[in-house]
Amino acid sequence: MDILSRIIGHTTVFIVLFLSELMVINVGAIFFSSLLSLPIFPSSTTKQKPHIIIILADDMGWNDVSFHGSDQIPTPNIDALAYNGIILNNHYVPALCTPSRSSLMTGKNPIHLGMQHSVLYPTEPRGLPLSEKLLPEYLKEIGYRTHAVGKWHLGYFRKEYTPTYRGFESHFGYWNGLQDYYTHITQQLDPQYSEYKGFDMRRNLTVAWDTVGKYATDIFTNEAVRLINDHDTSRPMFLYLAHLAPHKGNEDQLLRAPDEEIAKFSYILDLERRIQAGNVGEVIDALRNRGMLENSIVIFMSDNGAPTEGILSNQGSNYPLRGMKGSPWEGGTRGVATIWSSLIKKSKRVSNQMMFMTDWLPTLLSAAGVNRKQLGNIDGFDLWPVLVSNRISPRSEIVINIDDVSNYAAIRRGDFKYIIGRTETGSAWLGASGNSSEGTSPQYDPYKVLYSKTGIAISGIVTAKQAMKLKGRKTISKTNFQERILTIKDISEMRKEAQIKCNIKEKSKIFCEPIIAPCLFNIKNDPCEMVNLAEKRPVILAMFKKILMKHRLSVIPPSNLNGDPKANPLLWNNTWTSWDEPNPLALTYTNAKEFQQYSDSATVRNSLGSWHLAGMYPEGKDGIHFTVINIPSHMYHLWCATTSLL
Ligand SMILES: [Ca+2]
């Protein structure tokens, strides 16, 4: 396909696909009538809707999974998922936590939500607009049980913004963007409020003091496994597992991981890089044990690229891509992603089908039987049929961002990418390559992938399917199965194919300074953004200027607000809470029964009445702090005085 037709976009791609299919099928009338009249997916009555599991890593870089070629941090369970499924190597994400999660939950580009600039700070009285319908709300409507575990980062200043008011039946995790892995204390990053510190871990609305001292990755994994084990398997399940790892903790602390995890990476010279993502294997194993994996869609991805430098650096690496978290360069926005499902017919492949975070909502709903047309005015494409059968992606353009506060914009269309504005922070090539100069890594061991919990569970499913086929048709050759078990050869080939190489000679590099003039790259030939084609390709450059102008018309101004001092955790029993509620502390009293499972409780009686006290906060200044359950709002001011008497 020539360059112009790539640029013209998806209309052309669709026509080409359409014609070629007509020629192949050669039964135009049947094709037309089937296209118009038949549902694409089997109706919900004939087959149970698939379980959907999204495992989201936080700030994991391109080179922080070993399936992209680095030996430095082996990720055998994630790799097993990737090699058995599809490695999504052209998967774009907004470059920061809040915008990325906003688009995942709504199917909309953050520029259409006012969420395109920066992240949500703990003291900001805003959140993902309540006018938006979120993925779990759609899924709940069609019969799914919906659970969120881990990070939220989409607002909590009023309780209506928190996960259990937005379609999730349950949430165990934290509302802010980061925290300490053990104390679960979140420190405000905004310099104006940098002294604000508070505890941030909840079961639904209830403060989960019992988690103090427990490692975040472990408690989230345990919760995911518990939810799977308790699930009524006659219902479809949506599990959103948003890990803290490998995001950095608070500014004043190093990354923290259990000693046994750190010891595994003793060969990495950079001590802050000795970390590991959440435990994917435990979750897959639990799904297999409950008989749910056979009918599951499992996605593992990062919300944005790694922050290799700066105050929130986790020493993650986007090598060999340019730039990092928060920037429109590939290192910030081309995200690690893989999908596995036994429903995918063409699996065990590396995909270059273009995809954006917004596409997951319509894609997953499509897998659950909801037509894209029912979803209204969203930006996402339904890529489910495209992924299942390895067809050409209808997506040919991604507005990576238009951020007029930071003053930059970036768009990918076809093979080309256009960047304009202020991007100097993190515009260099950063991050560990995994080469021996950074410490000697053990050689990649594909057997560790095959024998990982994930590898074993998926092999079990494939083998069971093959056995069923043999049983049904005695004449079938024992080696001629449509689906086959993963081999060492598959691993080696896919790993090689998934690796990005820059392939640009020093003399071919063309400098680019997007704050002075827009830059243009051919991402297919130059994924490392080293050759600025702005001067060589004036027609394409002009076209991008027009495309940007067109998209500017639909941008909603960023919703960022100044911090509110009333958010200060000191006012709220050292917790980050929904401070804009009429009685913020009452939030933690709403579910007394659940809370008492985890905490010692007591009943207090005095002249004003009686109420329950529960929950012990071991780090309180005065020794012990209690959380009060069922306190009438007019008694709230007496709360501190009363508890200090106990
Ligand atoms: Ca992130």
C-alpha cells in the first residue's frame, strides 16, 4: 500500500478489505445479506459470556517484560500469557495514569473528557466526570459480577466518584495514584501540599487498617484470588486488577519489595530496578482451578511507559524507544500489552494491528455480545473480530494527546507520527538495555515460561481441547490440531519478532526540536524516532497540521483544579477521604458488619447515645485511633474528644 493511501486512513483500508473479501468469497449476495442481517456473535442464550480479567501494571516500561527481548527482568508468567495469546506491539496508551485509566473506563480519548493534562492530585476536588458511563456499568447491565482491586486514581473527593458508585460491586484498594508498598500512606506530590500524608486503603468505603505492614502486590493478588474462588461460576465475571507495581512509592522512599523478590535480581547493578510486577501466575492458576480460564479473556498491560528519570522514577526502561512516561514519544505512549483467550482463533502471534486504550471498552463489550452501535458517542473501535481472526485493524489514527496546558500535541496516522510543542522532559533515549554493561543477567530460559503457573494452566486447556477433538473424530491426525501447545520454537520466534530494533545509522539521524517546529517520523521504519522527516515530507506534514486543527475543534478544556486544603488527612483521622461529603468520616461507618470482620470493635455509650467504634490505627500520634461506625452526623465534632478518652 502506498503512503498516501495509508494516510487517507481507515476508509481506504476498509474498502480494500471489503473488495478483497468479496473476491475471495465470490458470493456477494450472501456476503451482503449476512453482513446486514446476522448478529456477529452468538446470542447470550447459547453461550455464557466470557469472564474478563484486566491486569494493569502501573508505569511498566517497554523493556520491563522479558517477552520484548530483555533478559534482565524475567517475567515468565506474563510471557506465557503473551506467547500463548497475542503480543500487541502497536498498542498505544495515554502517557499518564489518570488519562490512561479514564480512556480505559470510558472508551473515550482524554481530550474528550477534560482529563488530558497531568494526573489527579490527592487534594484536587475533581474526578472522571459523572456523566460518563464506565465499562463496569455496561458489564453489570448484561449480567456481569464486577470487581476492582488496587489503584483507582479517577477521583474520590465525593463518594459518587469512587469505584463502588461507578459500576463495581466491590473495590479493595486505594483511591490515589501512588503510595508506600507497606504502610499504604500516600504523600501529596503538589509542592503546596507536600506535607499532606494519609492512609489510603479501603474495602469499598471502609478504611482497611488491617492492611498496614502488608505488601501491596501480595494483598491485591490475594484479593483477586479470593474473588475468583468465591465467584458463582454460572455468572460472567469482570475483574479489574490494577497493581501498584512497578510504580514508585512516595517521593521520600525507595521502591520497596520483599527481600526474597529483591534477592532474585541481585545481578542487576541498579538497585532500584530490582523489582517485579504483580503476580500474574496466581490469578491464572485460580481461574484454571475454578474452571473459568477456558472461557476467559485475560489482558495484561501497562497504563503508560516507565518514568526512567525524575522524582517518580522507578528505573523502568522503555529501551529502545524514545522518551518516557508523561511524554508523547513512543516510550511514554507505546505500551506493553498482551491478550490471551481461548476464544481467539489466531493466537500465538505478534500483532502490529493499531490499537488505542479507548478500544478496550467496545472490544470487550463486543466479546460479551454488545454491539458497538449501542455505545453511542465514544472514540473506541470494536477490535474483537479483528483480534479473534487476525484481520486488518479499522483503526488507522490515534490522537495521542492535545495538551494545551503543557503545550504539546501528538498524532499517529498510518505509519507516520506528528509531534509539536514542549516535550523536552524525557525526550531522550533512556533506560536500561539489559546489556552486560548493566550487570550480567542469567540467560533467558523458555522452560521457565512453559513451566510457569500460567504456562501450565494454558497448556492444560489446549490439551483438554485436543482430547475432546480426538474423542469426537477418530480419524483426525494426532498432530493436526487447529490449536496446539506452545513450544520452545514458538517462544524463540515470537520473542525475536516482538523485539524492536532501531536500525538507524548515526549519519541518517535528523535532529528534531518540536518546540521550534513540528517533527514527523515514520514509526514503522523508525520506531525509535530518530529521523525527523518534517522537511523531506512537506505534504504529509501539511496534512497532519490539518488533522490536528480538525481534532482541536472537539477538545474539552482540561478539568484540573487547585488543591483544596480541606482534603488534608490530618482532618480526617489520617486518611485520604471524600472530604467534600457532608460528613466525610461517616463514609467509613457505612458497612459495620464487613468492617468488624477485620477489626476489633467496641460499643460506646455516653450521655449523647451509643455507637460502634472499630479499627485500630497503630501509627496514630496519640497511640490508638478508632474509626466510628454509625455515628449520627450532628455528633461528628465530638468524635475526636470521645475517642481520645478510650
Ligand atoms: Ca501509571
